[in-house]
Amino acid sequence: MKFMLIVHHDEEAFEKIEKEKREQMLAESIALTHELHANGQYVSASPRHPAATAVMVRVREGKPLVTDGPFIETREQIAGYFLIQARNLRDAIGIASKVPGARIGTVEVRPLIEFTGLPNE
């Protein structure tokens, strides 16, 4: 079963953390991806650029409406994600507890709906 682990944290607070600690957290995240890969659980992972770089797209009456910047006002932003394979929710939660971002924010664990007809499926 596939799960998406969505990492949320406060971007401003993250930038206040000393550079060495931020780099250590990135190294831990990369190490986790290698551990997951070795266990056959890794699908994909990536950090995201700051929320200010976001562009929101909505289609109304057949026309795209584009808004610069984050649309939702919230204290925490999506910082990145891990896409994993896990046997069940309990295993996915165990993996989420290893994500360094969980120490400074929240990791949302969400099962994905799998269906046929998509590329590479």
C-alpha cells in the first residue's frame, strides 16, 4: 500500500535554526530514503521551495485563474514529502516518526488510492 508522508513546518522558524542543524536534518532525510530503498519501501521524496514561490491555479468557466504566493494562510507550510510503500498504517506511522521534520513540525500520513490506467502503473 502506498502512503504519502507530507512534512509540515513553520518556514520562518526553520530558517532560524542554525545552518549546521538544517544540513544535518537534510542528511538524515537522505539517509532515511536510502534505508527505505534498501527495504523496498521508497518510491519518491523531495523538499519543497518556500511557500512564497507557490502559484495557485483554479479553473473557473473554462479559464485558468492564477494567484501568486500561498493561497492558504497558515502557520505551517508543506515543506516536503516522502512517497512510500508500507504494509499498513501502523508501519507508515513508524516510518513517519523517523522523518527529521517531525521533530520541528508535523508529518501527515495519508494512504493513497491506487488504480490502474496511470503511466508506469
